[in-house]
Amino acid sequence: MIFGANFAAETSKSFIFTDMATNRTFTMIKPDAYLAGNSGAITKMIEEAGFRLVAVKLTKLSAERAGQFYEVHRERSFYGELCAYMSSGPVVAMILEKDNAVADFRTLIGATNPANAEPGTIRKLFAKSIEANAVHGSDSDENAAIEGSFFFSGTEQF
Ligand code: CMP
């Protein structure tokens, strides 16, 4: 009987863990938005949209660390400027949780270029340019996990 109860609890725990892991995304409030004092307003929008804060950290990337984070863009013409910009001030890194987190968060933030972002989206409200576009959002579950672990250890995730 006791074995049965423990087995059920363990099974249920691992099911919940698996379910949560696929419903997480990663974001950074970028230096332009942080320095403009918009971190609180952006975080409020994120929470009001139903995302739970799993991990939060105010930090500053070196140009080298920014380059590692954006490694996938290394061959792009804007890579050097992007690394310089992303290391120009603090960022607020966060792991977020919600059903359909990656897609729903990308809807909440809007298009990469704020000129093309829908009204009411975070980038439409707070971004200054395609580079200084207020927030980053992961583009897949796989990258969300990679990007989250770039900033946070397991014991920093709740
Ligand atoms: P992000 O969602 O963080 O992912 C890659 C970033 O590169 C993107 O947001 C922009 O900040 C930046 N980026 C993408 N395209 C351009 C571009 N054409 N010029 C400058 N920066 C860009």
C-alpha cells in the first residue's frame, strides 16, 4: 500500500515536471528597456498575461558572453553591434511558465522590428528600434531550455 502511494506520487511528480519543462520560455529585458525604467511595467504585462516567474536575475553580459548567447547570429551583419548593444547595460533575465509559453510569449512581445509589431505588444509599447527592441523571447522549446540554463542553475529555478 505504502509502496503504491509512493509510486503514484513519484509518477505524478515526474509527469508534472515533464509537462512544466515543455511550457517554459526564456526572456531578457534588454538594456534599452531596463535603462528607461520599463522593467517593472514589462514584468507586470508578462504576469498579467498569465506567465509565472520561474527565475529572475538582474545581470550584465560581457561582449563575449553576449556573443555566446547570440552565437546563432554570428554570420549576420548586425552581430557585432548586437553584442556591443547587449553588453552596454544591465539585462533582466527570466524563465517564464505558461501553457504554450514560447508561442504565447512571442505573441505578447510582437514582431522583432517594433515598426511591424501589433498595437499593445511589449515591443510596440517599449522598443526603440529593431536592435534595441526591449525584450528577447525564445523561438522554440529547445532554445528556451538552452537559453534558460545559460543564465540559471537548477537551484535558481522555482
Ligand atoms: P532577439 O529576439 O533578441 O533575437 C536576435 C536579435 O537580433 C533581435 O532580437 C534583434 O535585437 C537583433 N536583430 C535582428 N535583426 C536585426 C537587424 N536587421 N539589425 C539589427 N539587429 C537585429
